[in-house]
Amino acid sequence: MACEFRAADWQEYKMDFREPHRELEPLEDEVRVVDEALAALVAEGLLPHTAYDGAKLLAHREAVRTQFEIPWTAISPRMQRLLYAINAIRQPRNMIAAGVFCGNTFISNAGAGVGPGACYEAAALIGVEIKPEEAERAERNVRKIDPTGVARVLAADALDVVADFEGPIEVLYLDADGDRGRGKGIYLEILQAAYEKMPDGALVLAHNSVNGGDKLQPYLGWVRHPANMRASVNVIFDPEGLEVSAK
Ligand SMILES: C[S@@+](CC[C@H](N)C(=O)[O-])C[C@H]1O[C@@H](n2cnc3c(N)ncnc32)[C@H](O)[C@@H]1O
């Protein structure tokens, strides 16, 4: 049976994709649910601890709210906090995010390494978006809160970027919906292209673990097989979900 963390209210916790900054619950409830999810990741050996700086997350959130152009996003406040916290705890020198659309999903990860929420020094935080006009907007958004260029968005196929990347990939975030009918099936292709570059303890974060549909099932089966990944937990606290797996 798949290992999971499930919040009792995951089906009722619904966001309006066009109003991503609207508060859905009291802040202390959001913090508690995410802390419980982090504790489940620690219990399965995916993270060493649950501690991150909540004030920095709020500074990051405010910068995104005021400076990012976001036509829509499915990243809920719980998911934003979890992605930030996982990166703040794991502190990847190199992180690649595949399929970043307007960049909100990318910066939820990269915001632990750059901008007002930064809590460690990263080397390369790379978002990849295959549609050039979306990649341009995402890059424009990211530049507003990271003048350094450590975080950047490339207009490219994530498969190529991962295959060509030189150096270890400590966190790989998957959100691409593929093309040519591949849909979320492309997650497994991207992970397999990255696998040899991922050191022991590297994490893969797969968005839409709950609502990703049939095409995502081979991916979920693969990361949940102990021959491939050391541990894997499906975090279910909103209708999208995040599968967190460690090599
Ligand atoms: C559904 S969006 C992700 C949105 C994100 N979950 C959010 O809520 O902000 C998926 C993105 O993946 C992009 N994409 C699809 N295939 C890709 C690939 N091979 N490489 C990079 N990006 C890709 C699409 O153009 C699209 O913008």
C-alpha cells in the first residue's frame, strides 16, 4: 500500500485558481497541517527535521503576492508553504523544476534560496517551461525578486535540460503536463533522465499526485518501488497532492 499523509479536510480545502492569494484558513491551521505533513516525511526518512523559518516564508509569500504576475495557479497556500519548507530544510545547491508555467510553482521551491525568503546559499535553481511566452513571463517574475540570477527560467524541454545538466541535482520538482499526448506521463521520463545525477538523499517532488490521472500511475508505481527510490510519501492536504520521494 502507498505510504501517505492525509489531512482530514483535504477535499474541502479548495482554492480559486484565479485568486491564489486569498486566505483559505487561519494561518495557524495552515502551519499545523504543513507541520504534520513534514513530520510524516521525517518519520519515513525523507527529511532530517521539520524546522524552517516561518517569518521568511511569509516574506517570500508577500513578495510573490505583490510582484508576480499570476494569471492562475493551482499551488495552494498549504502547497506553497510545504514546497518552501522542504527546500529550506533540504537546501539543494542545484534544483530543477520542470513545467513551471508563470513561475509560481518554481519560486515556491526556489524562494528558500533566493529573494526575501532566502535561508541558504544555492548554486543553480532552474525552472523550465516549454512554451516560450510563458517562460518569458516566468523569468520576468523571478527577476523581480531575485536580482542575482541564481534562480532563472529557461524556455526549453525539461527532458533536454535535465539530460544536459552537469552536476548533482539535489531536488527535482515535476509539474510538466507533457505534449504529444504524454500528459503527466512525462514525469517518469524526466526522472529517469535525471536519476544518475541525483545523489543519495536527493528528493523528487511530483505535483498532482492526487489528481494527475491515469497517465501518472506508472510514475507513482516507479517511485514507490524500493528498488528505485528509498522512500516515497503521498502528501494529500489539498485536491492536487504532492508525492515526495527520496533516492
Ligand atoms: C499545468 S502547468 C503547471 C502549473 C502549476 N501546477 C501551477 O499551478 O502554477 C504545466 C506546464 O508544463 C509545461 N510543459 C509541458 N511539457 C513540458 C516539457 N516537456 N518541458 C517543460 N515544460 C513543459 C506546459 O507548457 C505548462 O505550462
